[in-house]
Amino acid sequence: MVTNATTTLASPASSPSATIQWVDITTTSLSTMTAGVPVSQQLVATFANPASTITWQVTGGVVPDGLSVSPTGLLSGTPTRAEVFSFTLSATAGPGALATSTVTYSGDVKASSVPGAPTAVSATAGTGTATVTWTAPTFTGGTPLVNYVIGWSTNGGQTWSLWAAVPASQTSYTGSLPTGTYVFQVSAVNQTTTGPPSAVTQPVTVTSVSNAPTNVAGTPGYESVALSWTAPTQTGGAPVTGYFIRYSTDGGGSWAQMPNTGSTATSATVGNLTSQAGYIFEVAAINSVGTSAWSAASSLIYPELDPGAPTDLVAVSAYQAVDLTWRAPPASPVPVTGYLVRYTDDSGATWSTPVATGSTATTYLYAGLTQATYLVFEVAAVSATGTSAWSAPTGPISPEARSSPPTRLRGSPADRSVTLTWDPPNDLGGGTLTGYRIDLREAGSSQWRVHTASTGTGATRYTVTQLANGTAYEFRVAAITNTFGVGLVSQPAIARPFTVPGTPSGVSAVAGNATATVTWEPPTSDNGRNVVGYRIEASSNTGWYELVADTGSTATEYVATGLSNGTPYLFRVAAINAAGAGPESVPSPPVIPASAPGAPTQVFVRGGDASLAVRWSAPVATGGLPIRQYRIRWSADAGMTWTHAYTGGPATTFTIGSLRNGRAYVVEVAAVTAAGRGAWSAQAGPVVPLTLPTVPRQVQASGVPTGKVHLTWLPPLRDGGSAVVAYRIAVSRDGGAWSVQRVDRSGRLEVTFRRLDPWASYRFRIQALTDAGWGPWSNPTAAVYPR
């Protein structure tokens, strides 16, 4: 703080008689100054002529250590120690020193424990690192420095993060940082506190290699793959300048790398790819720092290639033809669409015009070869991308002049045999016919076998025997000549020997009213021809007779009608196919047609204790069968719902138990025979099950003056299903016999006996009456004397 300031004014020396003008120094005090704390204060002075420039100069005393005054009047610097000061400044207006004023400032610089800020702070960036350097502050705050703390900011100093703390002996630091642009500042730390931060450095950018590209994919082309990928989202602070591409044909065991693409484009075409094993690709990004990691590998990609040559070509001589077979070339991403075939008859000097097979099949019959010379054949594969090399050649082979095949081969099946007929071959190849060879195989089999090596005759009809009925056979015929032997085989003919079908099984019948429903299982074998119907026969102990000659259906059920009720019947069945009817089945068990019985009559029901006793008369008509048992049903809701029971025999009485006393029931009865249940009887009832009431309760007698007894009681606990309508009271005098003295129908539960002998003793007992009758007597009361 300034404690003294004096100002001296001077007029221009060159014009002593002129109007006095002076420099007006308006800064009369200085800011508070503390050791180690930067100072920056502009001293202000004015002059009458605003066009003049005011120049400041120290003319006396000493400015505090670490401070200086510029010609423009800026007092700046950092005081280095606490001290008392006094210094004089002159402010001269010019040009020409028109006027000069002086000012003296005095005061003291206060002591401070805060170190000053480091100076000359600068930063440089590297690959993933940055280096910061600085100069130690001239003021340490009165105690030695301990260390420096370094902060960084990625948003121009808006927010700060601590990067490192280094010893006081160190004035530089290099450390790792993520990719980005940074500014730095440094603060000194003494034994007491941390000083103010330094000035902020200029921004520097920390760089690194880029992240790896992603989403590598490819589209196959002819001996090439068009690759594409996604550029890295993080380029390490330096732009991507190109990409490396590598590929592998062994799943990543070994790699071939292409040169730098030199472009930021995220696609490239890789050519000269000829391996049929397929390729995987990886991509790495390049920036000024270096090369990124490789991307994830692409899926396996197959370039479009010409197919390989077919292998294992084999030629077999045929009639005026050569039958060729071969193996397809090794697997190729581009499918084979067909084959070309050629031959030479001069050891390869010239070749026939290639013939397209028109198929991807690996067999071809090269026909129309009438020359008797030896031929050599080759095959090449064709795909959408081109034609393969020719296969290895066959050995020399000559087409045979065999007989042409017989035509119009037909088979007529019979029982375990087929008669074959055919037309003779059109061309015997120059030989003489000596017979025919007959081949056969079961239909669907891949193996032919010779059934007859030679018929020994030129006849075009032959019967093949000892065959299995029901089995389909394929037949073929080849002519045999005296020159070339067996000729070409005919087109196959199919026939299936057959005979009558097997025997049905499981024949059974269910009787009805003058009917029977017959069912059976079909034969296990139709013996070569489908079953088309069944013959049904019946017997009623008078021999077998035919119910139906042919059902004309494959259904295994038949309803026989017009039967006699009460007569036992047996049935048997035979299956029919194109050969006729097969053997009859085992007869069914006997059944007796019958109608359902009539309804029982004279149904009578009597109620009992929680029960009903039912009796009835058997129906007049039983349908031709004996009654097995009866079915009883009863209802407590006028027939809306029913409960059922069976008598278990032909008896005409039944007791229904477990009913509710006091509830009305209706009852119906039906007869049951082997033909089923008959009609229900007329309804009987309603009838109510009842039982006797229990004893009246709490019977009490008491004397009443004069010559009276008052008797009270409560009704029975259970009334047995019907209401109490009366009470009967018996009396015993002096322990004598009991006699009924009163029947009370009033419904009251008390009675008074009058004009009794007051010197005699009386006991009383009571019984209740319901629709079921009188219940039991209550226990006698204690003896009581009339008063």
C-alpha cells in the first residue's frame, strides 16, 4: 500500500511567459502489493493537448524488487520480497517536453506464504503422450518449494483435471494421455500452501493409431472379391490416410498382405484370387502415427472361378455307342451347369466338335458311333464363369455292334407267375438270334438278376414262375446273337403275380331286433390284387346259406336283416379280389336277434324309514329273450333328475335305501335282456319315506293348588319325516299301572290335570303321533303331589 505520494509540476522551460500547462498525474496511490503475487497496474496522467504522448520514467528511489515501470506507465512484475519502498516517477508530455510532472510513491510490500506462479510454461505433444516444461517462480512464499502440480483441460480451460504432481527439483514432465487436444497449467507448492496457476499453454494435440475398421464384407466376382468396410469411429487424433488389406485361405493360419490403398475410401477390389478353398479378409487403418489393429475377419467368401476338370472318366462299349461315366470336379463356389464331351480317332491329332450333355448328370451315352475304329474320349465341366480343362482321356474303346433292344415288353400276371411277351429287336447287329435273356428284380430294388440266361429259342413269349404273389417285379429282355452275345436290354415292364386274397379274421356279430351287425378284420394279405368286396354267409343250425355274394365294398361291417328273433345265428366271411373269393373265415360266436322287452306293470311303492319298497309285475312281452335284471330309477323333483340302480337279477322286488324321510319320490322300472333295456313302466308315487318320531323332551310336572298338576314338554328332536299331529299322555298313581288319560291335538306343549287327590302321588309320560304312527314313550316324570 502507498503511504505517501507527492506531485511536482513544471511548466515548459522554453516558454516561461506562456500560459502554464502541466501534466496532471491522477494515480495517487498504488495497489496493495504482496511478495510473490503478480502486480499489473496502469498509472494514469493527462495533458491539456490530447494529441501529446505522455512518457513515464523512474527519476528517483528504487522500484520494489521484481517490478518495473514501462514508458507507457504500466507498473508490472512480481515482487520477490517484503520491503519498504519509495521511488519517484516523471510523466513528460511530448513531443518536445512540453511539460513534466513528478510523483513520489512510497509504501511497503507485504510478506506472503504463497509461492509465485511458474513461468515460461509450454507443452509439446507426441503419440499418446505430452511433455510440459516451465521455469520455477522467483518467489517461493518464504518456505522451500515441495513440488509442482500439473493440470490439463480439453475444453480450453473451462474445466480442469489433475494430471500429475512432480518434485520441486523437476521443471518438466512427460506422461500418457488419451487422444485429444489439451492445454496445461502448473502451480508451485511450498511447505505451506499451493500457489496460483501459471499462464495457460497453447493447445497441443495428442495422437495415436486409429481404431480398427469394422463390418468387413465382400461380394464375389470372377477371380476377385469386392470388399467394403466401415471406417473407424476413433482415428487417434490424426486422419486416416489409407488402409492395409490382408487375406487368408487357411482360416487365418497364414496371411497375404496387400499394399497401402493410399485412399480414405472404405471399399476396394482384391483380384487374382484363384483358390477354391475360399478367402477371409481383414482390414487395418493407417494414419500419421501408424497402423491400427486388424479388423475382425470377414465371413468365408468364394470368388467365382472356372470349375476344375472332371476325374475318373470311364468308357464302356455299347451298341453303336459308348457309355461314359465320370466324377464331378472338386467343389466350386460356381456350380457346374453341364459338361462337354469330345473324342479323337487319331491319337489326339484332331478332335470331334464338343457335344454338350445338357445336364449336370455325370453320365452320357455317346450314340450314333457306327465306325469300327477305336476312340478316345475326354470331358470338360461348364459353369457360368467358363469351361474347365479337359479331363484325363479314356483308353481306346470301340463301339459294339450289339443287338438293338426288344420293344413293347408286356407282362400278364397270374398265380405266382408272369407271362412276358415282346416284339423282337429291329437290328441284330449282323448276327443270328439264338434266344433271349430274361432279367428281373423286385420293384424299387437297384439290383437286377438273371432269371433265364437264354430261352434257347426265338419265341417272343415266356412265362416266369415261382414268384411271390403280391410282390411287384420289373422284367427286361435282351436278344442273344451268335456274334456279339447279349444285346441291349429292353425298357422294363412291371407286373405283380396274384391269387385270391387271404382269410378275414376276428369275425363277430352284435344282435339287434331281427338283425345282426357283423364285423371282421381284413385279410393280412391281398395276394397281389386289392380286395374289392366280401361274401357273407350265415347259419342257424340248418347249414350255411349266402346272405350276400359280394358286398362290393372294402368296408368290414355288414348288417344282416330279416332274421328270426330268438334264433341263434353264426356268420362267416370271405374276401374277394380280381382272382375271386378267398377261403371262409372262422365262424363268429353265436348271437340271438331279439327286440327289447316291454314295460313292467302294476308297480307298487311303499314308504319306510329312509327307504322305499318297490314291487312290480314282469312285462308280458320279453322280445324273445329272458329277462336278466331290472333297472330302477327314482326322482325327488318330479322326474327332472333321476337316480338309477340295477336289481342284479330277475326278481320283481327292490328296496331303495338312503333316502330322505319326509321327501316325496316317484319311481319307474324297466326290464333288461341281452337285447338291451326295454321301455320304462308307468310312474308310481309320489311316496314319502317316514319313520316314527323320537320321544318328547324335557317332560316336567308340578303341583298347582288345589288338586292340580301342570305338565309341560318340548317336541321330539326328530319327527321322522312328517309333522307331529297329537300327543298321548299316560298317568301312574302311587306307582301303580299306567293308563292313558288324554290325547291332545291342540298343538300346545302343556296341559293341566284337575281334581286330583292331593294326598296321592302322580307320575306322567308322553308319546308323539305322526303319519308314521305313535313314537316311543318318554321317561316318566318324578312323582308329584297336587297341592
